[in-house]
Amino acid sequence: MVFDQRNAGASVTPASGTYTLDRWFANIAQSSKFSVQQTPSATETGFAVRVAAGFTNYLATTSTSAYSVLTADYFSMYQIIEGNNISDLAWGTASAKTVTLSFYVRSSLTGTFGGALNNSGFTRSYPFSYSISVANTWEQKTITVAGDTSGTWLTTNGIGMVVSLSLGAGSTYSGTANAWAGSTLTQPTGSTSVVGTNGATLYITGVQLEAGTTASPFEYRQYGTELALCQRYYQRQFPVRGGGAGTGSTGVSRVKAPLIVTMRASPTATISGTLNTYDGLAGGSITSFGSVWMTPDLLEFDATFASGSTVTGKYNSVYNDASANTGALSTAGVILSAEL
């Protein structure tokens, strides 16, 4: 839970289908039932999770009302795993490997909680349960799952597997615990509903899924390595700098800006704020792209420059300095997403 590129630690009430902390996706049937925040472990009483396991951050969910879950409701936080990263598991074949999911959890509630593993089409589900017997205390949970020999499990750059932790669900999406099912399930029947209690909390960190029947110690990776893995799916270029040759009287230059890391697929790109431009004759600004082309490695777009009279072959620049070549950065940049 180290990276929160989108919200920088601010509390958000996520809409369904949106990412919160990096790689953690909210899937919800009803809006505004809980908030999500990246929380430093230093704010937690006693620093227990940091002292015990070395985690500096956790994902904090907090219920915003006492909501009675309806039959077809679901509230979950997802980690969507790329198919390339589960190919060694051989799921969907007779050689399917057993996996172990481990994580640290703390809740203001006690009881039996739930989550699930799902395939990309949500036609295969494994609802799992875990117990919290002491409120407001960090505990490590370990769930071992026999690999699925049925269904379709992608081993491409698409969705390979979904790991979800439930905050509540109705009977439509609840089923038998610790067994594979050919339907869309997000938790076992009877799981504790976090969204059912106003102000209830569920904190998680140190989530790890690995092949085998036991949980190994959490694999800490170097900060730069972990950031690059996140940037494969989402990256922010703040600052962004690029440029290209002018095309003459049209005032348009084709700008090329290499991406920070190679992304999972050709991303979508949006401008956040206002990018400044300079064509050697006048400064200007752009708030949206003209024609845009993307590869997993490169952002390329047409930008119209202020003077409207760029010189053919002359290099023109897009930047987000507060003014040209000062080095004082504005708050503008480019957001690129290749999320699953």
C-alpha cells in the first residue's frame, strides 16, 4: 500500500469501477457507502503493524452509514492481476497449482469476514472466509486455495485473476465458503457486513498471493521496482516535457513524449491542468490533445501552438514549467492509464 498516485493519501469515496490506492479497485453496487484512504502506519495506535511486519502504509476503508445490504448488492475492494502474472499456475487445466493468499487485517468489528478469487469473466468463483475475534487488532490471515481445474483463466495481458475482499454483499453474490463455484460470487454466505455499521473500519496491508500451500514472509521489493510495477498500469508525468517539428503555417507540431515505463497496453491519455507551449515565436497553452497516438512506450499527439505560424522543421516544445525554461513547475501534467 505504498503508492497512491491518484489521491496522494487523501480520503476518497470511490465510485464503482474506480481505482483508489495503486492497483486497488472499488467494485460497488450502491454509491457513497464507504471511504478509502491510504493511511501511514505511524497514525495507528502503537505502530503495531509497522513494528510487527514493517509496513509503512495500509488501505483503510470506513463505512459512511448503517446500510442494509440488498439481495443484489456487492461492496468489494479488488486487486486485478494481469494474466501474464498467473500463467505459471496453469489454472483451467488438470495441472492447476494450489495458491496461498495472505494479508494483514484490522477491523472495528468482529466476526467472520469474506472475499473471493474470480476469473476474468466472473464465471468461476472461490469465496473464502476468515475470522476476526478481537476488534481493532492487527492479525495476519492465510487462505490456501486448491487451483481451479475448470473455467477460462487468461494468461495474456488481460485480466487473469481478481482477488477481492468484501465489505458486504447480498445473497445473489454470496455462496458456499471455500469451494469453487460456476457463478459470480464475492463472499461466503453470512459474512460480516462492514457497510452495515456506521463508522465501521476494515484495514488491510501486506497482501500477497503465491503458489504453494504455505505463506512465505512478505516479499519486500525496492521502492523504485515497486513503483515501476505500478506504472505499468497507471502513470503520471508531472512534469511532462516533449516536443516535435512544426508543420508550417498550420501552427501544429507533432509532440512525442516517451513514457516512464512500458505499460501493459497502449494507454489512454488525458491532460491534467494546462500545459504550456513554446514555438520560438510565442508562448501558449493547451488543455486537451489534438489527434493522439499511443503505444505502450510512447505518447504522440498534435498540439496547436499560440502563434499559429510555426516554422516547418523547427522544434517546438510542450512543458509544464510555470514559465518557459524557468524550472519552476506548474501543477499540470499528463495522466496515462492502461488499467485492467
